[in-house]
Amino acid sequence: MEDLDSPRCVPGAADDILRTLDSFGLHSDEPVIYQSQRTTAYDEALAQLKRYGYVYPCCCTRKEIADSATHGIEGPVYPGTCREGISTGREGRAWRVRTDDSALTFDDALQGSITQHLESEIGDFVVKRADELFAYQLAVVVDDAFQEITHIVRGADLLNSTPRQIHLQNLLDLNIPHYMHLPIAVNEAGEKLSKQTLAQVVNIAQPVSELWHALSFLQQQPPQELIGENLETVWGWARQNWRPKHLVGLRALPAVTDEFEHRWNE
């Protein structure tokens, strides 16, 4: 459960997510772990990165970075201001991991060969924030290794994060999982359907219908008669007929109808 950013966590949201998964027949075969309870593990990983000189303290504010940075694939590229040390009279506020500009390439099961030059496209990125919270990139890498995750299937909106995670996996001497990034659902403006775009939550009272629409959105062509079946039958059909080749190279797909759009959230 990704609840690291405690100021932004809505009370009861984690339980609601688990109830929703359960209503759709998605049952965890291991205990659910919460990132908010794993700071010791993240501290140990950060200590390892410090020990080998892979990270450094940074005192820069967002405004200072924006004023001197070039624009990368996800906003300002950190210019390396604190790489060689912090200016006299200032104190480190965050921890950044060192990058270089060699080509980092991985093969995604749907998106093909992906190459990123971290230093010039992202910059040295934060692994522990100025507010003492650990960054998503470090937490997920540590958690995936802890749970011995071998395959990661997620939305293509996280495709650009993957090279950063692989970089950390290499630095921490961890196994690199296989990745598959699915196309995300977008509205007419090309925006991801989410809370931020006011998309409504899925209807847990009609899980079979919702799953049928999800399979249809993912271009799996489920037969209409599946809507009248039970969850076990729908999942059985999905496992037997999963055709990822229908999604090769697709990073986003428009919601089919207004009714379908309002069902989806992130």
C-alpha cells in the first residue's frame, strides 16, 4: 500500500482499495504491506547508497532549480548544483542519487525497447525528500525486492519512472523485474482518468460488468454473454484469452463512451 505521503493520504482510502479489490475477486496471497510501516527498510537502503557515495545532500529549493534547469521529459532537470558539495552557510534538505548520461535501456513487454539518458533527461533525482519522507522511486524498488517481485504490470504513465528504478536496482545490487506497461484510459482532452480529472470510482456492486468493460477497453474482445456469468468465469476467460499483442506500442486509449469514462478512476 503506497501510503508514504502521509499528509496526502485520505483516511480510510487504503481499506476502501482493499475492499474494491476483494469485490473484483482479486485476493492477495500474501499479507498486505504498508510503505508507511517500512521506513527502517528504506533507511537501510539509503545508508547503503551513502556508504558507496551514490547519493549526496541537496539544499536547492524548487525555485532555484527551476531558475537554472533545462526542461526534461518530466519537468526541470536538476542541474547538479550540490553534486560537489553544499554552499557555505546552507544545509542539505534532501538526498539525491547520482546519475550519468550513459544510455539506460530495457525491454518492455508492450512498449518495446526503451532508452533513457538519466542525467540529461531527468537529472540526479531525490530519494529522500526535504520533509524527511522517502521518495516513491526508492520505496518501490526496496519493496519489490523484499516481496521478490519478478513481473511488474502497470500503466504507461509510469514508463518514464522505470529507468530511475532500474538505476537504483543496479546501485543496490537487486534483481531487475520484467516490465509491461499497459495503455492508460484518457478523456477527450487526453487526460488520464483519475481523481484529478473527476472520474468516478468503479462500481463494486457490478464487478462482472465492470471487468467486461475493462477487457473490452484493453482490446481483448470479450464475448457479450460473459456479462451474464460470475466472476470466476470472467477471470477464467480472461486468463485463457489474454492477448497482449493487441496493445503493443499503445500508451493511452480513449474511453469508449461517456458512461464508460465515468466508471474509471486511477
